[in-house]
Amino acid sequence: MNRRKFFRNGSLFTLGTALINPFESTASILDLQTINKNKKAKNIIFMVSDGMSTGTLNMADLYLNRKTGKGSNWLQLYKEQRINRALMDTASASSIVTDSSAGSSSWGGGFRVNNGSLNVGPNGEMHMPIWQKFKKAGKMAGCVTTVPITHATPAGFCVNSKSRNAQEDIAEQYLELGFDIMMGGGNNYFSADIRKDKKDIYALYKAKGWQIARNRQEMMAADNSKPLLGVFADDGLPYNIDRTNDKALTDSTPTLAEMAQKAIDRMKGNKNGFVLQIEAGKVDWGAHANDIGALLYDQVAFDEAIKVAIDFASKDGETLVIITTDHGNANPGVIYGKDANNNFDSIQKYTHTNEWILNSIKPDNTIAQVREIVESANATAISEEDAKTVLTYYDGLHKEEGGLYNYKKVPFKTFAQIQQKHNSVGWISMDHSADYVELAMFGPGSELLKPFVKNTDLHYLMLQAAEVENKF
């Protein structure tokens, strides 16, 4: 089959423009492109570090280089010239600044939709999500994430919904659509004790032959011949730095890399291949909180999952790995100063997130106790004046300035500004940005990537790489 002509009558030519296929290209001089040219991608692993600004990618590489002498797996792919790389425009139909549901839907449905919706266009158009297309083509399909499995990014590859907030309904849609492995958080949307309608969604999955894993041990022991639903927290999973420094959490909660490996093991034997989305969803949550320990250590955990995917794809030879983000968030970075090196290196000694620190502080704590809590988690003492400032947010009069997932209204922004004196990390906001973002591809189909693409282009690139016709 001539893959250059494969979509000549497909959706890339029916988008209301007279443009030629954006993935048609002349032969590349890169050896990896010669190897992959006209080779079908039997499997696709789509990796998303949600809300990852370029500064986050940069800091993770700096952190690992300075701590271990070896940078991130993602940047190592660049250094070894093993991938094709591009910048991607992340806009939605309603804004140059996307949210995660519209961002994922651009990949999932191939069209830009309004922020807040999942594969439902501005005029109510329903766009079939790409994991459904691949299921119809005979592939196995699944998602793993560190946020609720019903959250915006996994849902964008799987379902149609007018609202990303309809997570109880999304939990049921997954079962109806017949996916093969779904793992993350989100017990709130499966448990009869918590759901508004009191439906026992776990029982419905079991009745259709699914295995249910509620902790790491159960996930590891699950039979790879049966579909698997893994739900390891009521909402999102613990941040990686908190998980690592709490034995109970370490024992009960799988890492993103472990979930990725389990999902690959579950689906790799399928004769028609598989598609898998792997999301580091709490990178975005950490960025919203300006929480450097949360953000950086979860990005490192994502980088460990990259190694799992690339190791498999390198041996398999038939797997396209896509590594990217849906949008930037908070645009953090290391700020110039004479102590920048030592300040940034202090993060290596962190043992907990700012979320853990600020939730540990109580209104009746003394200034000395606040300083002790901070030092125990950051290995750095803050001043009495800064401790006093933090305590003012617990007097019932002052209010926190922001943070999307700041359910307890703790002073994330103020504390991050205090930390900057000691870690040299600055932030421009507590919300998404319109930045063009990094996009990397490895394996068959990667040669189709142009240097600059729109987010919607990835939908058609995946179909073309796998030689699945866009006819559904």
C-alpha cells in the first residue's frame, strides 16, 4: 500500500480547504526516517504530560542531570537523534488558550471544539473519537493516567460528551464502548457510596468480565487475558514525591510507569495491535498550584514511563510512540541569580509537595511550628516573617489567590513566592497558556511529522501511520 496516497480521498481532503495532505513529504536524509518509511504502525502509544510548559520539560532535564549526571529520557531522544520533533499549536475552537478537554478532543476527534466539551463541535457535531475508530479496526485500546480515568484527557480519546464534568456518565460510557484497560483515579465516579445516582459501576464492569484492581498489588496480579479497570484513588492519585516518601502510598499506589507496563503487557499480544494513551495528569495540577515539588517529581515519573514505552517500541519495531502535552501551564522556569544553581539543587532534598505542607498547617499552629513543617518537607528554613505571612491565610479572613484544584483554599501562590527565594523557580500565572508545545515521535509513522502542526493534525497522522481508513 502506498501510504502517501492512502488518505487522498480521506478526511484530510474534506476539511473545507484545498490544501494537500500536510504529512506528504520528500524523503528525509535521517536514517530513522528511511527505516520507518512506508512501514505500518501496528501499535500506537500516545504520551501526554498534561499542562507541561517548555520550562517544565527543561527543569526536569536539569534536575536529573544535576542529580544523577544523566538527563531525562525525553531529551536524550533528542540528543541521540532518535525521533522526529515539531512544535504544535494547541488552540481550541473557542480560544487560543485551550483546556484539556478541547486539547484532547483535537487529537481524539480531529476537530477543534469549544473548551469544556469532548468531541462535540460548536454546533453540536459529534466527532467519533479515535480510540473508537481503532477498536472498530480490530485493535485493543486503553488509557492510564494519574488523574481520574474519567478526566478530560483520557475521555477525549474515547467518548462524546457536551461537558467534561459528566464524569459519572463517562465511567459508564467506557464500559459500553468495550475498551480493554482503564487505570487511574476516580473512585468518586464508580462507587455506589459516592455517586449521586448510587449506581455500583464496579458491579457493572464485573458483570461484563472485567477485573477490578483497587491497589498496586491487585493491578500487578491481574490476569493479562481479561479487561482491567484499575481505580487507585477517589480523585487523582497522590503526587509522586508524596507517594515516594510515604510507605503506605508506595505500597498501595502504582507509578505511571508501572501502569504503562501493565497496559502494554495486557494488549501487546493482540494480532491487530493496540493503542494506548499514557497521561501524567497531575503535572497540570501541580502547575495550577505553582507547586514545584508536585510538578517536577511528576514530570520525572512521566519520564520513567517514556522509558517503558520506548524500550517496548525499540524491541517491537512496529510501535509509534508520540510524546507531547496538550498545553502549557503557569510557565515556570529557573530565574537568574548568583545562587540559582544551589537554590535549584535544593529541590533534590524535597520530600513532600506544597499541598502536603499547606494541608499540614493548622490555624492554631505557632510560627515556630510552621517553620518546622516547612523545613521537614523542603530541608530549608523559611524566615519568621514568611511563616507569619503563611499563617495569616488560616485565620478565616484572608483568602488564597488561586489554583484550579485548590479545594481547601490553601495559599499556594503566596507560598510559591516565598519558596522562590530559596529555589529560584518563578511562575507567570496559575493557569493554562497559549504556548506552542513540544511534540516528539519515535517509530513507524514518525516520518510523517512536519516541523509545525496543529493539534488536530495528530488525529489523521495516527490513522495514516496505522493505515486505518477514516471511514467511520
